[in-house]
Amino acid sequence: MRELPPREIRAVGGPNGGDGGRGGDIVLLGDDNTNNLIDFKYRQHWKGERGEHGQGKDCTGREGKSAILKMPLGTIFINEETGQTVAEITEDGQQVVLCKGGNGGWGNTRFKTSTNRAPRKSNPGQPGERGVFRLVLKSIADVGLVGFPNAGKSTLTNAITAARPRVAA
């Protein structure tokens, strides 16, 4: 068996850089089983996952995963800068995109032409949306007791629940 001489390494073919992947969104999801906003007290900053860079062989980068935030029904989102209501979650399973993720840039394949067959140019992506929001939870009572004074509302509440309201003369 004879040994082949080493090949000269040279660029073969044209551009093959793929586009970058989109960044993840911030998605609000109405959840009937959630009843408070305590998760947002301890973690105040949320981000969607970053998209991957484009790769060779015209491979587009992977898109970033969206951050899905489960919200109790009746939550209102107010933009802190403008003071306007941005979204309100009213139904179970309702999805609202609060902030969109950025889009990935273009690879050098997008810039090839008949005269420029190996462009050394690419386009960076654009950043995603950002915002500061205030969350307000509307609380709605399940049951209400209405009656005249000294009608026994507190005594009834003591008898049927674990609550202990004050009973005065």
C-alpha cells in the first residue's frame, strides 16, 4: 500500500455560516391553581434563554427557550415607566407575551452574490425587549356575610371556620 502525499489545505466552496437563533420570550400563563405572587418576591428578574450562534454547513442556531411565568387569575401588569396597564390575566390557560426575545443575526450565506461569492460579512442580531413591571393582584372574596349589627355574623364565623374574629358585646 502506498502512502498518499498530504493534500494542500485550501478553502473549498463558498460561505456556509448559518443564521443565529431567536432569543426566548417572557410569556405569562394564567393558572387557576396559583393564588399568590410570592414567587416574584424572591426572584424579581426573569430572562428568556439566549439563542445559539449560527454554525457552519448553513446550520441555523437553536432558538432560546421562553420563560413561562404562571400567574394567578386577576393579575394586572403595569409598566413602571409609563404607568399604563400592559396585560391582565383573566382566564385559565391564557397566554400573553410580555417581552419578546431578540432575533438572531444573519450568517454570511445571506450576503453571497454572483460577484461576491465568499463574503466576510455578517449581521448581528437585535436585542430583545426589556421592561420593569408592577404586578397587582385583584383579590376576590369567595363568600361574604352581610347583616345588621349584633346579628351573629362573627359567632357564625367562629362556629363553622377556623377563623377567630372578635366578638364584642
